[in-house]
Amino acid sequence: MNPELTKSEIESWLRETDPVELEKLWQAADRIRRETVGNAVHLRGLLEISNYCRRSCAYCGLSRHNPSLARYRMTAEEILDAARQIAAFGYGTVVLQAGEDDGIEAAWLAEIIRTIKQSTPLAVTLSLGERSLDELRLWRQAGADRYLLRFETSDPELFRLIHPPVPGQTLSRIDLLRQLRSLGYEVGSGVMVGIPGQTYRSLAEDIDLFRRLDLDMIGAGPYIPHPHTPLGTGLLKPSVCPAEQVPNTEEMTYKVIALTRLVCPEANIPSTTALATINRESGRELGLQRGANIVMPNCTPPHYRQLYEIYPGKACINETAQACQSCLAQRIRSIGRTLGTGPGGRQHRTAVPNPQSDSDERSAPNQ
């Protein structure tokens, strides 16, 4: 971790617009990435196993209040077949992702996890929303290695606004992340960049919270509005001064990735599909060159993939898993990086990153 980069310095970098100064940030993040996690880009095969969700989050197209979405839930056989294909591609991890689906029974999924672990060399990452501690414990005992749960924003008022609670909910997401750690999971979280109501100060607090939680995996992607959600239609408008609203831009996302690498040098950080969606030509590559070291190719069968619509217009929506494999390998090699092997878990190495270029000309922008 980097004890020297304060929240005020993080916020200053988030506000920075000078391309010359930002180039120093990109170079520092890439240097720290190279020194701490190396040049390998680990590929984690994503399986979106269900688009059912009990939640009514204000930004997400999977909301139970979206009547236009056809729902699906993959069968055990479909999941296992796809996992075996992911292993055959040479990826080190399968990510089982879904909406917060009560129809995914704990014992059913535990058996799938056991079978994957027994029949493939894959690490298993789960991203299934807020589940009970008993369920999380069962899945960990079955062999699940990692759990991803975005806290989305550290601003409690904004979180409550965009994440209406469900009956019986007792733990906050931050509490649940700590419980996941105690159960032995590698723990991942993250935020959306530029969601309405997000301020520069709260985003700086998010990045500082990454550091305080000592997360193993951290995701940051741009907010992309969905037309069938309260935020996407404008029916919900969080109150924030326009000058303080974080833009949901490509450049702002790179800033968050780079700053996250500096304060959490050992973490695994993806260059997200959302980045590739807003810049299909080079979004993933630029993310990898500004601090990221993970890519999550979508291995969901295409006829399901188009129905997992958290946001519209997702990149590679109609590509086969084989086509994605070939394309990503070529893109990764084109920027001088190598394809990672094995599960690619967090490397527990220490580093003392510096948020400046090698010349270390200043302590923070605009200060």
C-alpha cells in the first residue's frame, strides 16, 4: 500500500486535466504495475449464469422492475460445459456471475463448484451479490476461491438512493466484504465511475477505502446509463453541484485505475468490458497500459449473453468465446504484454509506489 498518497492528493489527481501531468500518472501506474504484478495479463473467463435479480437498483438493467427483460438461468450442465471450455482455452479462472438470484440454491451451486474444482485446474470466482453467511461459507467449503462484491460508492446517502434495501438485510456491503475475508476468500470490490451523484471527494474516499480494505481485486468501470432504469430515464436525479459531479468518461476511468494501482500496488485490477464498450478500438489496451493487469473475456453462451444487460451496447455481445480468445490474445501481445498462466491470484509482495514520474517532480497536482 502507499501511505503517502492522501485523500486530498487523490482528489487533486482526479481533477487533473493537463495531458502532460496525466502522462506522469499513467507512467507511474504502469511502472508500479510492472514492478509488483509483472507483465502477464491474466484472463478470467466470465460466465453470466443468471439474469434474475431480487433487487431494484436504480442503475442496473437486471432490476426486477425491468419488465422488458427476458429472464434466464443456466443449467448445471451448461455451466460445467462452459467451464471446461474456459479451461481448454488456458484461462486460469472461471467467474460465475449473476444478479442477486434467490433461485440459485446454495447446495445446487456448491455441487457445481465442487465439480469444477475436481475436473479442471480453474480457480472459481463468485459474483452473486449479497448472500447469507451460511451460503458464502458453504460455497467456500465447496472450493470457491474468490468473491467479488462491489460497494459501488462509499457515500452512504448515495448508496441508499441507488440501492434500495431488501427485507432482512442486516450487514452492510463493507461488513460483508470483511466477513468474506474471514471466510478465507480472496476479496474483490469496486465502484462505478461517474454515476449520478458521485462527487470528486466521494470518489477519492472510494479509492482510499480500497486501500483500507486491502482488497485483492478492484474493478472500476464507467457508468453507462440504461434506458429502463430510474437513473437512465432521469426519473431519479441525485442532488449534486454540477461542478462536483464526476464525469462518466473514459479518461476519468483511467485516472481511477491508475490511482488504484498506486494505492493498492499488489491488487489485481481489470481493464473492464465497460471500458471496451465506450472505446472499442483501444479501451482495454489503454486500461492495461495505465495500471490494469486482468481481462475478463465473456464466455457466456451468446444467446444468454445479450440478455445479461446491466447496461446497453456491451462490447463483444455477439462474439463467440473462441473469437474473443483469439482477439484478446492478439490485443494483449500488441502492447508488449504476455498471457498469464495459472489462477493468477494476488501476489503478496510489497512495494512503495510513488505517484509521480521517475523524476518525482512534485507531490500532487495543483498543490
